[in-house]
Amino acid sequence: MSAAQGPPLSSGMSGGQGLRLTLRGIGHAYRGLQVLQDIDLTVAPGEVLALVGPSGCGKSTLLGIMGGLIAPAAGVVEAHGAVADDCLNPITYVFQDFALLPWRSVRDNVALPLEPHLPRAARRARVDEVLALTGLDAFAEAWPRELSGGMRQRVGIARALAVRPACLLMDEPLSALDAQTRTLLLEEFAGLIARAGTTTVYVTHTLSEAVRIGHEVAVMSRRPGRVRALLRIDRPIEGRRATDPDLLAMEARIWAMIRDDAATAERERVDAAD
Ligand SMILES: Nc1ncnc2c1ncn2[C@@H]1O[C@H](COP(=O)(O)OP(=O)(O)O)[C@@H](O)[C@H]1O
Ligand SMILES: [Mg+2]
């Protein structure tokens, strides 16, 4: 379930680590409802692109298109770059709702995407490694229902990292969690992603998360979603703090751009619920 077949890959075309993901002229509609239009974006190898925008602007749809789960109505997605030999699934998702199998232990959830590829001993070694990396070593034999939301999402990221992805697609991975857990996990995820050097697209509607974790922040407009601004934060992810003045200033700048859109999206949601 964390696995998805991505766009066709060509290897050896980039000097950097991970994949370069290029979107050209992406558009999409659901039964006549235009949700994405004219999206051009590049995610550089090893970098994190944070994708922000009001609810319903098409972020999840765009992520699905990047991962090859949704065929776009218009445009193309290309993935170029060298994929490491031990990579078992080049483009891998981390889901908001964790998507764990309740009848499998933590260890067996993380092992799931490895099962078709690795023999038992190699699988066990790799699972142990990512469980240690994500602070789950003591919980290997626990069941998902015994874990807090934050620990469950740790399992989600451990499972994703276990396949040594060349590109991680994260769809609001922290939004099901309480504020304190979010802050703590964001710090951890930022460190893990930075050290893994994996090309990452991180969808969120929380601006503080976007500026903390992105090398670049793509700000989308409301439906039909377009990229209205692309902002660069030229500073390593490790070492950033949520309270850094430049990040707070960037956050305020993005908020000024999207507040009207966000308010309108909220009204539409209320209307739709009537
Ligand atoms: N499978 C679908 N069928 C029809 N409409 C959809 C489908 N998925 C999403 N939508 C609609 O497309 C728009 C964009 O959705 P989505 O990509 O989930 O936005 P976001 O992730 O930014 O909230 C929304 O109006 C949503 O209701
Ligand atoms: Mg979404």
C-alpha cells in the first residue's frame, strides 16, 4: 500500500542524489470539474518541495499524478536520475491516515513492501535498521492499535524508508496528530529526510511545516489549482528552527498570498455541508 508504480524512469541522467521530478503542463478534471491547470514544477534531486494551498485546491490529486496513481488529463510527469541498487520502490507514499494493517505487528507492517523482494534474513536486517532509525526498536512486536497516532506515523515513515525510495511523496503526514506530536515528529522527519537525501514532495496546509521542511515552497491557488508562487529557502533543513526569523517572515508572506483563497475555500466547505 505504500507502494505505487510511478512514471517511467530513466537512469543515469542526473548527477545528484535521488530523482529529478519534472511536471509539464499538468491539468486534471474530475467529471468536468477542473481541479488542476497548467502546472509546471521541478523537484531537484535530493531536495524537498513543500506544496501548500487551501483545502480542495488539488494537492492530493497532484501528488497522485506525481506518483503515477492518477493519469493526468493534460501534461506529463518525468522522473530522471539514478536509482540506488538497493531501492525496491522508486516512488513511495506516506499517507495521512498511516494506512497500517491492523492484523500485522509493527515489524510485519514495515516488512510488507520488502516481502516480494528480499529473503527473510535481509528483510529482518533492513526492518531492524529502519525501526532503530525511527525510534521504534522497542515497539517492533506491538500492534498498531497499541500505538499512539505519532507512533503509528513513525511506522508509516519506517515502512516508506525501508524500500530506500528515490522519491518520497508525503500527503499531510502529520495532520491527523495533535499539535505537540506534530511539532516533535516534524523535527524528526526533517532530520530523517535531510539525512536520507531523498527527493521529497511534502503536502501540507500548515505553513509553518512547509517553511521548516522545504527547500522550496510551491504555493497553490484555489481550484483550479495552479502554482501561484515558488519560494526558495536556501538553507539546510537540519539546523532550522520553527522560530527562526527568516522562516517566520516567509510564513507571513505565504499567508498574505493565500488568506483570501483559504477563507473562500472554507466558505465553500461550509456551503457544501449545508
Ligand atoms: N476521485 C474524485 N472524484 C471526484 N472529485 C474529486 C476526487 N478526488 C478529489 N476530488 C475533488 O477535487 C478537488 C481537489 O481535491 P484534492 O486533490 O483532494 O485537494 P486537496 O488535497 O488540496 O484538498 C476537490 O474539490 C475534491 O472534492
Ligand atoms: Mg488532500
